[in-house]
Amino acid sequence: MKHERAASLKAPPPPVTTPAGRWRRLGVLVFSRTHLLFSRELVLFAAVYFAYMFSRRLLFQENWEFVAFVHAEHLIAFEEKLFGLWEVTFERYLIDQATWAIRSLNWLYIITLWPMVALTAVVMFFTNRGRYRYCRNVVLLTFVVALLIFMAFPLAPPRMMTHYEFIDAIERLGPAFYNTRDGAVYFNAFAAMPSIHFGLTLLLGVMFWRTGPLWLKAAGVLYPTVTFLAIVGTGNHCMLDAVGAGVMVLASVLLYAALLPSRPKTEPLLSRGVLRPLARMWPDKAARGPRS
């Protein structure tokens, strides 16, 4: 009994400390597997964006600027026959009668897209990893398709076609930094068709609509709608550029669905028609991916 009581009074064994735990006690930041995966995603998207930035240097045509203006002439003439150049009337109304609105659209066009994409990606990454991978792959495939189109079909934006009375609203009303020579390094000015700007907001709109809460469904409708008004009102795109973006997004979703090596039995991609793949772009309540 004395031996048992003495053994019970002994100090408990020290806790097993992992190397990572020892480093944390010393104040050293230790990256977990989740941190490393997230860092890899950041590098991947940065590489894709830089490919977009420098896509103008990979164009298939030699006189690509001249070709871009020729393509713009043909596209605007085609749209004028179909619908008339209502974008010119819309721009002039905003600049003459609603300057506050066009200034707001200018800023919305410049500063909202990438923060919105980044915020949505971060939330999905840490809440539903499986759904995040699906959406990430669709976005990357969309970028690949868009880059191929940009290289094969360079297109000048309407704001450069001044003889049609299009107006560069950002140059006229600001912000001035966007149209400077330094700022022009960060985008391809001759990549108007399809509109990556509208294509990504359309993807976000579908994701928001699939989420469920009424306020986010409303955002899923409102954000692409306002973005469409912004790309047209600023003179950066015409309506056919937005139509091309919608076709590109749908083609990317269907192409990725066809290339999937395995398809979940509980969620067939094409069980409700060709638009069924769009339903996979946001988590269902019964389908949750791993968190780590």
C-alpha cells in the first residue's frame, strides 16, 4: 500500500511535445498543411493572372494592334445591325444626366472584382474544400479558354473606337491612375472579347444564387447586372463581349463536366439537362467537403 501511495504522489509524466509545438513555444510561426495548401493556391492564381497580363505578348498575329482594331470594326458593325449602338446613348445619358452614377460605375469596374473573387475563394477554401476545388478548376479552365481567344482574336475595346462616339468614361471622369502608362501594365487592353470581368462576376452570381439565403441570392442577381452596366457604361466592353463571356463560362462548365474522371453518384452532372453542372458551383447542405 505504501508503495502504491508513493507512486500515486509522483509527478505526472511530461506531456509529449511535437517539434511543431516546441517551435510554437519559441514564437516561431509553423505552417500547417492547410496553410501550405492555401499558399499553393495563391501562387497558382498569381501565375494565371500574370499569364493574362502578358497574353498580349503571346498573340498569334504580328500586327496585333492593327488586327485588334479591324476586329473591333467588324464586331461593332455587326452589333449595330442587330441591336443598334445603344451603348453610345447609354454612355452619353450617364455622363450628361447622371455623373454620380458613371463615377460609381467607374470605381465598381476597377476595384470590386478581384477583392470579391478573393473573398469568395477564401471562404470556400476554409468551409468546403471539395466545392472549392471544383469552382477553382472551372475558373482556371475559363481563364485558359479566354487566353486562347485573346491570342487568336485580339479586340480593341469600344472606348478606343471614338469615331463611333464611344466615350472613355474612366479617362474623362477618373480615377486617373487606371489609364496611366504604369497602370496599363496590369491588364491587356486588347482583350475585350470575351469580357473576363463579366464572366467572373457571372460565375460569382451563380455561386451566390446557389447558397440559399435570400440576401445572397439577391446579390447573385444584382452584382452581375451592375457589372454589366459598368463594363458598358465605362466604354470597356460592348454587349456582345458580355454575351461572349456567358457562352465561354457555360462552355467551360460543360467541358469540365465532360473531363471529370469521376462523378458523384448522388449528384449527377447532367441529370437535369445541360445546365445541371452550374448547380455544382456552390455547396449543397448534404454535400460538404473536407475541412483540412
